Amino acid sequence: MIRVASSIIGLFFAVAPSFAASSLFTNPALEAKIEALFASGLDLADVKFTVDEMVNPNLKAEYGIAALDVWTSKLRAMLPVAAQTSDKVKALNKLIYIAGPWNQNKPFTYDHTDPNGTRLDHRYLMEYMTARLGNCVTMPTLLMLLGQRIGLNITMAVAPFHSFNKFYTNDGTEYNIEATTNVGFTRDSTYRRNFPMTDKAVANGVYMKALSHDETVAYLATELVEYFVHEKKPREAIVVSAVLLKHWPKSSDLLIMQASAYETILRQEIIPFYHHQSDMPPDVREFADAMYERNQTVFAEAEALGWSENEGKLGVQP
């Protein structure tokens, strides 16, 4: 998260520029690749493994799908005839988290060294299925993909710095499932306590709501934005986040990463070369003002939704 610091604001006018900063960054080929992830009928597993391959070309999507197919077959073999929803949940929990021949006595466990999956290579689902060591990104993702394949109504949800699952019974009753503690049912109040967030963010649907299909696709593709941020390619991060925000406009993570990318451009392309406004040619000044304005505006959009710089920290005021 990077907001333009007060120490460098003096370089720029605190007014909107005369053109739209978003129009500065277009990449039709990249935009088309991202938009293709939202194609009608595309399976979420295809989306996840495609995104992983886009980040790391060595991770072929077809191999990931094949590995998931194997786990799906094992899961289906564990179900009784005419399996009820409760049977499916129990089988899912057993397959993933309980040691036995179905998982070679190597259950999937929580990686306490990187619980949030901050390392990009810890986000790859194929790596998780191989190492059986996951985080709050890969663990609920696998749970969702396998659950959906056996007919469970299960999707993703987010809290500050955390992801979990929403599960619905046949009568529409909603439950939270915490994938990092097996298939553990968890109250909203527990998430609100462990991952503090504002009441406004919850009311606006930023956190604690079940994500729609398109929002889930955007959630899975957020990995690409993080990749471009990590690779110090802020322009690409802005392009990808702009596409994803069309499908998930209430994603505070995408907004904050986009805002930070504008600031990164200032630090990479402007600040090292100009120390005063008078040093800048008019076109450079206009570009710098646009980057500053977009940084401030996008942060303001996130704050309007209820995002807070202190969210996720104990003691945040709801």
C-alpha cells in the first residue's frame, strides 16, 4: 500500500489534470487475455490454473487440471450412494485434512511460515497440491474447486488479509468455512474479531459476503496484479486491475494496489529526475499531476467503501 507521501506532494498540483490518467495506460493484448478469463462457461479451475501459468509459464494449466481431476476422482469415490450435503462435506474434510491412504497419509496443512501467501510461489495451486502446505489463499481455493465439483454450493469470501469460504445448505442456510483449520465452521463475529474491519466496509459488501462467479474470477486473477507489482511493472498492474475492477468494483485490495501502482510510477519515472516543479517540462508536469491525482482518487474510492489503513489490525475502530 503506497499513498503519495506528504514529503513529495509539493512536486504536484493537488488538482485534477486536464486528461484522464487511465487513458495513458492501454495494452489491448493484455486486456484481452484478462477479459478472456470471464468468458461464459469457463470453469473456475481453468481460471486458476491459467492465471498461475500466466505468472509462471512453467506451470502448465493442463497439468494442474489433470492433478485436480485425480483429487476429484478420489473424493467422488468416498461418497456414499445418494450422498447428502453433509456426506459431501465430511468426505471433503476427510480427503484433504485427515491422514489416510486417500492422501498417501500426507494431509494438507497450514503453512505457518507464510500464512497469507505473501510469496507468489506459495499462491500456485499445483504447488499446494504437491507440497500439501497451504495458506489462506490456496486452501480455500482448493476447497471451493473440489466442493463445486461434487455439487456443493461453496464459494469464496474475503476479510482484510484473509480469504475463506461461504457454504450454503440445501435450504439456503449460510455458513462460513475456515479452510485453514480443516472444514471448520466459523462465526462472522470471529472473523470480525480476528481481522478487524469497519462496519461500513461490511455494509458495502467489501468484506464478509459470498463472491459471485465474476468476483471470484477477479479474486483469482488478483495474483496477476500482485505479480506485476512484485516485478516493478506498475503500468501492467494498472491495466490488469482496471479490467478486474470492472467485474469486482468493491475489491479494496485491487483499488489499493492500483493506487499504489500510480505512486510507484512517480517514484520510478519522475521523482529521481526532478526535484522541483520548475524543473519539469510541461508534458512531464501534466503526467506527474495525473499520477498524483489518480493515486489520491483511487485511495479515496477505497475509503468511500469503508477501507481503512488500520484494517486487519487489532484496535481498528468499526
